Amino acid sequence: MASQVRRAVITGAGALCAVGDDPASIWQAWRDGRSGVKPISLFDSSGLPVRIAGEMTGFDAKNFMEKKDRKQLRVMARTIQLAVASSQKALEDCQVDKSKLDKTRFGVIFGAGLIASELPELADAAHKSALPERGKIDLDVWGREGIPVIQPLWMLRYLPNMLACQVSILHDAQGPNNSITQDDVAGLLAVGETLRIMRRDHGDFFLVGGGDSRINPVSLSRQSLFFPMARRIEDPHLACRPFDVAREGLVLGEGCGVLVVEELEHAKSRGASIQAELVGFGAAFDVRLDGEGMARAIRIALDQAGAKSSDVDHVNACGYGTACEDILESHGIALAFKDRPTPVPVTTLKACTGHTGAASGTLELITAVQCLIRGEVPATLNHQTTDPKCPVTVISGAARKMEKPLIVKTGFTREGQCAAVVLRRWNG
């Protein structure tokens, strides 16, 4: 059942992705059917198997940091910079006076994944140790001559715990601090960790987020080896098609979503504007990759919220846009909501932003909050005909009005780690 003692509410949010730099603009792009998927411009991708992505343009982390702090950017990869920028925007959105916070109860919990190195940082070392045979290196030479030419602070730029670390340093957050590194579901698991900490009375005010940038030659090459990727270069905005029978494959993206999550009485005491309430969380492992684990995570979250499946307006799905993953998620959703008299509607943001990895859970949760605020649910972009193997009712074509007070947000990894969060409209 939902906790009656320490309730968690959302009082602010910061978000960055290919279609916007704040929650309202991202939601509006989704509502308008605009995609941020386009040819990659951050580097020359002509030699790569994939040349499109949900790329952000014009991002400069210096615009979100005080001048005295900007020297820290030299030890921040793009993913970490996105987390720092989105956290600043979230704090501005919630209009908190940080000087009045108890810093020991100000927590930072972030989801993160593998942060790929920029190639120039390792190029000299790799060149020195390369053997004539393609793909081979001399490890003795690597150790003797390669490692010494790598910058001493190189590792600090790419550790996944540095998102939470750098945000905490910049805002003097001395409360609970954790990094969840389960890849695509990391952001939602960070939300769950925050709820548990808050309900144990170990914190009152949290920055909770996920950040990721997969627009990198190493990431694109690696993902192309393991995932079916959408490779069209013409009309790239049509490439990502979740749950659609004509889906083309995964489209990578980048972004960050950070929520300000507060204990209800703490938020009320400072006169905060409450956007939504976090009422349930569930996690499970889908060992057979058949949707049973996803269904179990959803049922746990609904039970914790004290809600029935019929109370849910719609599911804000992960929606990879790849066959195996769409089938797993749709079967899990159908199983969790099998007792409803009518199928639960399903929508997803993915076709607008591309797959933002560890950022996807919280970024998409932020758009779900916007749905609660506005009372309207955007359609799934690029969706025309649902794959017969996906037993879900996808919202397509046009937005629809919200009719019920709850939204379920789902997320998972292709290895089977699943999570679900239940949001409730705030009515005061």
C-alpha cells in the first residue's frame, strides 16, 4: 500500500534532449509530432554503419555553471555535463533557496551507463602499441609507452558515478548519494532508490536523474554490433517506429532528465509548487524475456500505490523500436493489465528523441508529469500499424485527453532488468 507517513512529490524538473531544453518544450515537440533524429554533425560519421541520431545541437555546459566552477568541465565527459546542466535547470524550476536546505538531507541519486571515451584521448597510446595485424596491439608496448601518454585525469571523465559526484559537489549536497548503473533502466531504478531512502527518513530533498550521450564513434560502432539499428539516411525523422510492424531498428540519442523529489511536508513548508506525486515503484528481472518480469514490476508498483489497473490512464512505455524488445514490453504490459475491461492505452516519446539510454527513464518520466499537468497525452510518433506480435493499444495519429489520474512509466534492459513507476496527478 502507499506510504501514509512520508510521501514523495515532484516539485521541479530539468531536461535536455534533441527536441528541447526544458520539460514544456520537449512535451510540445512530442505533441506536435516533431522528431530530433537527424544526420550526425558532432563528428564525421561517414565511415560508420549508422549516421543518424537524436543529436542535441548548440549545447554548451558553461551556460549552466558559475564562472568559478567551469574549470571542472575538463574532467567531465558530455554525459556528465548534461547531468550538471539539467540539475541546475531542475533547481531553478523548483525555486528552492539552497541556503535554507539541510545539506545533510539533500540527496543526489543518478542513473548512468557506460560512458565511451573520446577517440583522440586514446589515439596516441593506441598508435604506439598497434601491431601490423589489424585489430591487434602489443600489450607490453601499451604498458611501457602507451599508458604514459594518456592524460592523468582521463579516467575521471568517464566514470559513471561522476554524474552524481559532480552534481553533489557543485550544490554541496551532503545527503544520500548513489549511482545506479543498470544501463537503459538506470534512471527509473534511481527513482526507486530515492523513494526507499525517503521512506526510511534518510533525506528530504533529492535531485534524481539519468544522463547519457551515445552519439560517439565508439558507442555507435558497439551498438551496431549488438542491436538492429535503423540505418536510413533519407528522412531520418521517420527512422524510429516503436511497436510498428514496419519498424527499422534502434536510433540512438542523448539527453538528461533530472527531477526534484521532495518529502511532501518538506515541500509544503517552503511553499513549493507540486507537479505530481510518486506513489509506486516496482522492479523485477524478466529471466525468460517473455514479459512476465515486466508485468510483475508493474503489479508491484500498482500495489505499492494502492491502485487498481483500471485506475491507470495510460502507460508511458520504453518503446525501443526493435522487434524483440517491443514484443517483450508489450506482452508485459498486456499481462499486467489483463483484468481491465478495456486495453490500457500505450504511448512513448522515443521516436522524438532517439534512445537516450540511462537518461530515458527520467527524461520520459518528466514528459509523463507534463501529461498530468496538461491533461493531454501525445501520440506515438511514426506509428501507423501495430505489430501483431505486440498486444497493446498504441496511441497514434492524434493526442488524447487524460481521463484518469495515474500514469505508469515502464523501463527495462534487453538483458531483462525491469522497472515501473506510478505517477499520480496532484490535486492539492
